[in-house]
Amino acid sequence: MAEENGLKDLIACTTRISSIVDDDLSYAGYNISELMEHDVRFEEVIYLLWNLHLPTQMEYRHFEKELRDNYAISDAVEQCILIQSRQHLHPMSVLRSTVSLLGVYNVHAEDTSAEATYEQSIQLMAKMPTIIATFARLRKGQTPIEPRKDLGFAANFLYMLSGEEPDALQEKAFNRALVLHADHELNASTFAARVCASTLSDIYSCVTAAIGTLKGPLHGGANERVFDMLKEIREQGNTQVYLQEKLDSQEKIMGFGHRVYKHQDPREKYLREMAKELTLGTENEIWYTLSCEIEAYMKNTKGLIPNVDFYSATVYHVLGIDSSIFTLLFAMSRVAGWIAHIQEQQKNNKLIRPRSNYVGASGLEYLPINKR
């Protein structure tokens, strides 16, 4: 029954944004392999998800400028991030609260017209990297770095994180990671966003709901734990012994298996390629080598496939990104899809209100409190 399977295979809405059919992922009709083959920029994918067609040169230049003009965050928002930068706070909690705060500071936040929603969408999309990079630096006691309007989405984030402009390979790798995580049909966080949007709530509330959902360990955070596993295996020195001990104790091996894909995650191979290219001939090649060993062992012993989280852990680490903010990068990309689904829900809205199957007691007779 549906309640026993977490609504598995239940169709909850219709969409034109993305689809998963026979282990293939498409964005608005474009197979992910087609987008990867042409190294499409993340900004083009955002536009595609929001408008259901790729931009012309003129549309792209205008859209890119809108994003870049909105990179910066206010001093008040930066101060809020500083207050939240204590080590004990969960990074996703900080992102959730800060995005909610953007709505507080936007005087038009309650305007849910198409024009206002689009303006808010641009601001949310553009400011997410700045919020995350600011938090990452403040948490380490470093001074935030102002965004650069002359850099694209991927390059600008890496620059704000390290203070150094990324090289072409680094930018390509991170851009690909963003594209591959941009949308994924009706996953848990997207469903939460659409449910919130169906009540006619504002976009900040919808995205905040999505972030709160992504925070849960059964949805986001797998690549962070993948890298923890890689570090533990490197310290222990034997991949097979480590994995078999985990399997014998019935522990989950992170980065393997998927709720929808049966034979392969179509996104995984592109991140594997980038992990190999980034690490080849460097001291970081050990992370790629260990990943390949894990993949082979899990395939041979359990028949499990690696998912998008598995090799993204190595890619992010090699790019100099601390594993504690890996899930924030997921949100930075997936907000493109969340916003697309929020906008789609608003255009043809009907309140999402499913029923539940009551299995509790019935027909009970009330007793006054002095007789219980």
C-alpha cells in the first residue's frame, strides 16, 4: 500500500520540467547526455527549467546579466550569517534561516504575481552561492569575498570560496556538477516546495520548505558521508575489509543505490569522468582510486550501482570544498529546479491535499477524567 512505500510510484502531479524514464534523465525534453556532450552552462539550464526552452543569444545575455547583477547580499544578511556561523549549527539550518530572512528583507515578498515571483526567483538563484561562500568563510574565521560580476555562476562561487579564480578544468567540473543536480523530477524537497506553493504561499516560504526537507539525511548529505567513508578507508588501508565489515553489520554504504534508477544513475558517469580528470597524476588521485575500488566491490558483491553522490564527493573535495558544505552545494543547484516547479505549480494551481488511511482505534467511549 502507498503508506507502506512512502508514496512510491504514485503520480502526484504533471510536469514539463524534467522526467526520468528507463534510467534516463531529461530536462524539458533534453536528455542529460545531450547537455553534457555540449558542456551546456548552468545558467542555460536554469533558463531552460524556468522557460522550457533553451535561450537565444540575446535571451542568454539578458538572463546572465540579471543573475550577475543580483549576486551581492546586503550587510544585514551577511551579519545574520556571521551570527549563525558557530560550529555547532548545522550548515543547512543556517541556509534555511538565511533564505527565509531574504523574504523578510524583501518588501515585495508577499506579492505572488508572475512578475514579482520572477524577480524574487532571480534574486534567490543569484544570492545562494554568495550566502554559502560567505558562511563557509566566516565559519573558518575568514573574511567574506565579494562576488565578481565578470564571472559566471560556477566560477564566481569557486572564486568567492577561495579568493582564487578557478582554471578552466575546475570551472568545467563544478559547472557540470551544478547541471547534473539542477532538477530530478518529484524528489522529496521538490514535492515539499510544490505542496507549499499549492497553498499560494510566497516563494521564500516554498524554498525554505524545500531546504528543510533536503536537510534530512535520507535526502541530502550522502556525498558528505561518502567522503567520510573514503577518509576512513584510506586510514584503515583495506577497502574490501572495511566494506565487508560494514555490510556484515548491516550498515548502509553511502553513495549506492537509488529510489528510482534500477540499472544506472545517468548522472554518475559524468562525475566519475571529472573525478578522474581532476585527480590524474596528482596527490588527490588516491580518492579516485579508492572510489573505483569501492564501486567494483559493491557491484560484485551486492549488485549495487553508484549514484550521483558517489563521485561528486571526490570532485568537490579536489575543488577545495569542505565536506561540511556539500549538501549546501546540492541546494545551490537544486534551487533552480525548486523554483521551476514552484512557478509551474502557481500557473495551474490546485491545492495538494492527499488523504490518509486511518488504522487506529475507533468507536471509543469517552470517560470523565475522574473515572479514568
